[in-house]
Amino acid sequence: MAFESEPQLRDWLHGHGIDTSAWGTGEYKSLGDLWAEYRNGETVFTDDPPCRNTSVVKVFIRDGDRLLFEVEQVLAGGERRPRDSVPAEKMKPGETVRQAALRCVREELGIAIDDDASGCGESPVSVQVRISPSYPGLKTRYTYFECEVDVPGLPEGRFTTGEAGDAVSEHVWQWRPEKAVRGTRDHR
């Protein structure tokens, strides 16, 4: 599916019975956010049945036996959205898993690191199809990749970082024992 404008995307969604009236309120992203994902190439659509398709890199940041988790996001409008996941980033066209992981660290943690990524598999580790938590009513096919990134100097306890120019204005982070979250890799 190709769209020329945000109203054309909205009309396509509505034509398939996808109600966007709650988008951009509470903990949901807006139609404008979805349009930006589409324009940036982070999301493509299929028509039969209607589905959003996106590739996501899960970034595993360790500190000894602990993993970094994003526990909450604060959206641009001030709404709070629970997350409970490792850092993750939608891939852009032509981007490798490693490049997307390093961009994730730069954008979400505000730290520019060179090439301290390892274990970046270029093959998907899982595929899930479910209704998007960001865009209620929109079925989404998530293709997941994984990468481990070494990020020295992060705070010890719970901390926040900002993100400019996105639907998310603040990320809230917390370290968790890896053994307590082992076995949860597939649903983050």
C-alpha cells in the first residue's frame, strides 16, 4: 500500500473499520505519529487484510547480572504509558540491526557510542502479529531482531532520559536482575 498524504492513510484505516478516534489521547500515539513512521520507512502496510508491518530491534544492555528495562514513557502531551521492555527501535529502510541498535541508544538514552554492539543477528528471532498497543484496533506484524550493546556509565538506580522531536518526550529506566526476566525475551 502506498499513501500520498495523512488524510489518505486515515481514510484507508477508516475504510477498513479501524477507529482512530482514541489515537493521540491517553497512552496512544496519534495518526500523525503513524504517518511519520510511514514517511520514514519504519512502517509499511498490507491491504488484505489491513496490517501495519514493522521490524524492531530489541537492545540488551547489561550491567553485570542486570538488564536495563524501560518501565515507562511520558508522551509529548504529558500522558504516561507503562512499557516494561528492553530498549527497542523500529528499523529504517537499508539499516542493519547493529545500526538500528546504536541509533536506539543514541535517541532513547542520549548516548552516542561508536560500535560497541555484539551479538547482532541479521536474522529475525521472532515474528508476532497482534493489535498494536500504540494504535488500538490496528493489527501489526512485528519482526523482531536482537542486539547486545555495551553502554558504560549509566546511572545505578532508576533514571530518566529525554527524547526530542518524537511522540515520546521522556523514557523512565530501571535495572532488573537478568535471572528475574529470563524467558521473557519473546514478548518484550
